[in-house]
Amino acid sequence: MAAVGIRAAGWVGTDRATVLFAPHLAWRNEPLRDALQERIGLPVTVENDANAAAWAEYRFGAARDEPVVVCITLGTGIGGGFVIDGEVYRGAYGVGAEFGHMTMVPAGRRCACGNSGCWEMYASGTALAYDAREIAAAAPAAAHRLVETAAGGELDGPVVTAAARAGDPIAIGIYTAMGRWLGIGMASLAAALDPSIFVVGGGVSEAGERLLLEPARQAFSETLTGRGYRPAARIAMADVRPACRAGRGCRPGSVCRRGQTVIIRVMSYNVRSLRDDARAVARVIRNAAPDVVSVQEAPRFLRWRSKCAELARRSGLVVVCGGRPAAANLLLSTLAVDVRATRRSSSARTRGCTNGAVRWPSWPSPGAPSPWPAPISTCRPSRGCAMSASCVRTPKDSDPQRSRSSSRVTSTRAR
């Protein structure tokens, strides 16, 4: 190793060594480069985190070879990066492209930077939490699923994301409002900078196209200056992600782009140690953030109808099946995956389990031949279901291809 590059969440000076100011950290004229060089013993260069993301997208990602790139990173706040003709634009003093602190609403919400009405207070993880708490305080009954998903913890951005993925209409509405604010802000940037592409990244962007970018694109097209008479910038999701950490940083619905492989994160957990404490079990599941989870012995230690449904809500997941058809287990999943085909079986090692084929709804593409086997069993809503109160399906959309039943599933990869 010859040198180290550090991306910092703050305003980095022209010397590429000092963090002048960080709204969300206690850095004020922080000599970050010197402090790290002393400890590491190698040359260090400090760069703003969003500038580094913009450069990565220009070189290797969604904005490759684009002439004018605006990168927007959505996390606790909004970071911005600007690349023009292959050069990162930093401004006269190194603190250019701080888009998140443009005033969108005069005298609006107070921002950590000291101003009010900044863009990041309406389109970031902080905005998700702000809106969720506001709704929970004003209308507790309407926000009960959000509160249950929090499971006694803080009502923050990840909770809203989990609830939105599970189909909660309040959480989806919060994301739609945030997406519109994102699109309105991008339209303002387009009027000033005229980029060829907007790239959206950061932790909040893991919510995906449907929840975040679709409302953003709609608002952008509705508010763009000169719409209909000028080319509009493309809006794309960031391609360059942090290095894989063996699943430790995965979120439900995450897609690994290495080799076009879809990664489905699966969890198996036995509730015997926690017995009837649905909240504690939900915390364990939420911390693991699986796409599919087999909760072993849940129907035995938790009341089948009420407690298992409560566990699903608090975990931000939906019930697939449980009880005897699932070998005395409870199967939960996100809406990002389908458990398409199931079969109960037994082996020398277990009294019973259910084998399931798990698929990603958006893959394969329409018209492409499916690699999955024919369904083995189907959902029968007309016969009644013990978990009908928490099932997201209706008889109208009952489709054998979308049967949800499985248990004791192991990690699945689909090409």
C-alpha cells in the first residue's frame, strides 16, 4: 500500500487536508489528514464523500463518460458531487456542490447546519424520520404499523423503509412525498447546471426505484424549467456500492451487481430461548434484515393467530405460512421476493421441513423462459387462512406462480 484516500462527510478545504465544517459531526477546522497520517504512516488525501461518489460513478458506474454529472447522496442529509468534462468541481474554496443546504422552504424545518428549510430536511433519512414522528404524534391509529415496526425502538429512516417495503400505506406515502421533494430539487439544479445525468446514491437510495425514483422522476418532469422544449437529464440509481462485507451491510431487496447475480438474504432462527417475547424476536430479525426468515417453533411458543401476526408486523415483513403446513415453523418474507413453489419433506436430521423456490419478482425479464420448476402447492384463499389478517394477497390476485409457502430455507442465488 502506497497511500490512503479518505472520503469525509464534511466540507473539505482546497488543501484536501482539513474538514472545515461538518453539519452532522463535531468537526470544525479538523486537521483530518495530518491526524491520520500520523497514525497510518502513509500519505493521506481527504475528499468530500459525495465528490468521491460522483467521481466513482463517472469512472465506473451509472454516469460513465457522461459530460456533466450531478451525484446526489441520500443519507442522514444530502451530499452533492459535480463532475464536468471529467473534472470534479469543488468551487473556489473547496466547498462547492453542497446541494443539500439549498433553501427550499424559507423559515422551514431547522437544519443541523444552522439554517432553516434546507433541501435535506425534506429529502433524506432525517426527513423520513421527521415525517414518521410527526404522523405518529398527530394520528397514532393511522401510524400503528410504523410504530409496531419500530418495536419499541426509535422511529427512524430504516424503520420507515422496512414498513414501506412491507406495504404500509403511511410509510409508502412518506417515501412518495420525499421522492417528490427530491425531484423538485433536481429540477432546480437542472435549471442552474444543465447536467446530462443525475445519479442518486446513499443509504436511503436502497429503497429502490419504485419507492424513491418513480415519484422523483414524476416531480422532476412536472417542475423542470422549459419542459417540453429542452432535453431532460436522465435520473439513474448509483451503480457503485461499498465493498461487500459478507452480508453484514445488506438490506432487504439488495441486489449484488457482481456477475448480474441476485442475492436473497435468508435467515433461520429458533425462538425457544425467547419464548413468547415477540418484541425481542422482532428486534433480532430486524437487526439481521433478511429477505426471508424461517422462525422455528414460533407457532409453538407464540400464539398462532395474534402473536405471529404481531411478530410479522414488528419485523416489517409479511406472513408466508406457518403451523403444520410449514413443519411447525413460521415463514416471513419481504415483498421483494416470492416463495414460488413449496413442498413439505422430512429427513433423518429433522422431523419435518418445507423446501421452497424463492424468486425475485422483477427477474427474469418479461418473455424470458423461467428457470424455476412448476409450482408444487398453491395458496387457496377461498378455504380460509389463519393469517388472513396479515396476508397481503387477495383472492383476485391469487396466482399459482406467486404461491407463498416455505420453511427452513437456505441461502438462495438466482442467475
